[in-house]
Amino acid sequence: MKLRPYQKEAVAKALSIMRDGGGFGLWLEMRTGKTLTSLAIADVLQPAHLWIICPKAGGAAPEVWWREIGQWMKVHNGLDDTQIRIENYEQWVSKRAKLYKEAKSLSDLMIICDESHYIKARGTSRSRTVRRLGRYARWRLALTGTPIAQGIQDAWAQFDFIDPNVFGKFDNTYEDPKTRKIILEEGFEGRYLIRGGYKEHDVVGFKNEKEFHEKFHAHSYRKTLREARDKPLMLKYTQVPVELKQATRVAYEELKHELITEVNKQKIKVKNVLASLIKLQQVTGGSVLVAPENEGDKPTLVDIGREKIHALTVLLRKRIPREAKFIVIARFRHEIDRIASELTRIGYHVGVVRGGEPYDGRFEHECLVMQIQSGIAVDMSQADYILGFSIDFSMLNFEQARFRILDFHKPVGHYYFINAKNTIDEDIYLAITRKKHVATSICDTYRTKRA
């Protein structure tokens, strides 16, 4: 339980701001020990009550926290008198009215918001609940390795929890509580964001960035895994091209342009462009889930091709040593089942992790097939390779999956299966790696192509 030099530095900076009350952002990437660092901060502050808010993520996050707290208390004899509560975001939201009253009555309350990028969307009940709870806490600590993954607009809600005085209000207008008049006054939005696009809904740029970063870093500590390692981090990103056979390509192009196609006498149709993106991605994966026409009937799974599954087995045979551990990430549940079945058929001991289902976080198999948003539930550092079968529209999920496999002591390999050019696989990958808003970018692209 010995802190590394950068962890000690993070603790010292946090305490310089928080010791008498306040908040701090601990931006430590996966594998750099943000849990241990935050416990070291709490041990010095010795709050009477410690509330830890963490993601649901298969139920593994609370277990990790309790395990780390138990080990810390054995070594340091700290936090013995602290009343500790650890629950996921959904649990805090469901009990928020009761919790507001309780938090207001506690004088020495510390709240740790784990994976604080979960509250970056300021209008969600999750974000509003955590930020309001933060108003009643003497100490507040936000933890994430990806605080502003999609741009500085992600920072406001997290800092509204950490310390509302850092960036102030978000909107450029507010209602005077006495006169009820709407008053124009520059907020975070007007100070730092440049709007554009349809009805100026999109953030297209930033301004006063130097000032923003000065405030951002003054109240937080940032350390990447590359910086934390004593030796250079060994990463290898490789795209695996997958060519579609003629029948699959025909189905893909018909669905793309006509929003309807037929495979094995089964019609596949969609209502709009956004819905077509999901079906097109399923086509590239080799199977499509078709909604039933009659209410109460089960969806139908239509097999189209095995191009990606075949590419996966070829990669395993030629590139991945048999003794190596690996993780396959996929977007759709039916893809997960299909992949797991194929890996079992060729002799692998396979574990499956689906979003919303309990998982203890242990890696006791030769390989895991995992829904991409479930990456936070798994200690992925035990794997030697991560294989991206399909990815969703969330850049945060992509970042989590990419970096949770990284470790201090070994090289790791990343492979991404990308179907032939001019498919949605390529478009999604390019949008995410260029840190664009994927759904908006892809929708605009496909509307233009169909026009």
C-alpha cells in the first residue's frame, strides 16, 4: 500500500486545497492508482462520514472499493472511525430526497465521485443528484481518467460538483430571484464555448482556452499511465481489414440507400437514418436482429455472413499466442453470443460479460467476450490483447476499453476489425479516434450520402 511519488504529489496538492473544506479533481488514468490515492487523501482528512458514488458496471466497482479500503485499514489503521457508504449512481438517484436531508445534517461529510465523467451531462438526474449532494459535503473528490474526453464542455458539471465557484454558472442568462426578470450575464458557455450547427446546438470550438486550463489544472491533478511508468509504454494499434462478400455487400448497400433489404427470405427494414446506422453495423458483423411484426413475439436473428468471425479466428491462429489472455469487445448482445460460441468451438475457455448483468471483475478464463460499455467492470490489465469486434457511438466507452488493458509491466496489443472501405465501421472508427460526436457526425454523413 505504498504510494508512488506521483501519488504523493497528488495527495499533497489535493490537501493544499481541501484540508479545511473544498473540492478537487483527481484525473488519474486507469492503472495509475486513483482509488489508493483518494483513500490516502481521505485518511488525512478523517471525515466522520465517507460517501462513495461509483458506476453500476456489473456490480464490481463497490467490491473493488471495499477491498481497497480493507487493505488500507489493515496497513495504516486509518478510517477506523469513519462511517462509509458505497453505492452506485442509480441507487443514489433513487434515494435522493432522503439523502439530501441526511447530507445536510452531517457536518464532516466527504463525497467521492468515482468515474466522474458519468455526471458530465448536466441535465441528467444522475448529474443533478451528485452535484446537489456535493453542496452539503465538506470535502468533495472527483475521480476519472477522462475528464474532458470530448472537449472542455465536459468539465463544467464535474467542477460544479468539485467547487461551483471555479467556473460559476453554465448558462449566459439567469432569473433574478427578486424581480423574476431574465438577466444576461456571461456564464461558462459564453466564456469558453463556440456554438454552431443546426440552431447552434453543437459545440464547434473553444475560446479563452488558456484561462480555462489554468483554472482546470489549479484545482486538479493529472497523470497519464505513460507518464506514470518508469519505462516507455509499449502500445501497438493494428487495424484488421475485413472484406465483405458480394451477398453481404449487396444487403449492406440496399439497406443503406433504400432502408430495406431481404436476406434468406427475411425482410430487414428501418424507419430512418439513425436506425439504419445500427442495422448497417450489425450487417458488417454478420448478423442482424429484426424486430417482430407482432407485439409479444421474439425478435428474429438473421445470419448474413461470417466475414468478421472468420477474420477473428484467423487473427487468433496467426497473431495471438495460444497461452495469451485476450478480450474481445463487441457492441451487440447477439454478437457476443455468436463470438463466444465460435471461440468455444475452437477450444477456448470463454467468459462473457454483458452490460447490466452482475460480474465479479475476476478474469478466470482464457478469454472474455465483453460488451464494450462493460469495460469498467473488468480488471482488463490481466489481458495481453484486446480485440475490437465492434464499437458503439461513445468515445468514452472506446477510451475506457482501450486504456483499461494497459499495465505497468508488460506490452499490450490492440486490434480493431474494420470492414471494407465505405462502410459504417470505418466511419465510426474515424469519428471516435478524431474525438468527434459520433452519432451527429455519422448521421450527417449518411444523410449527405443518401441525398
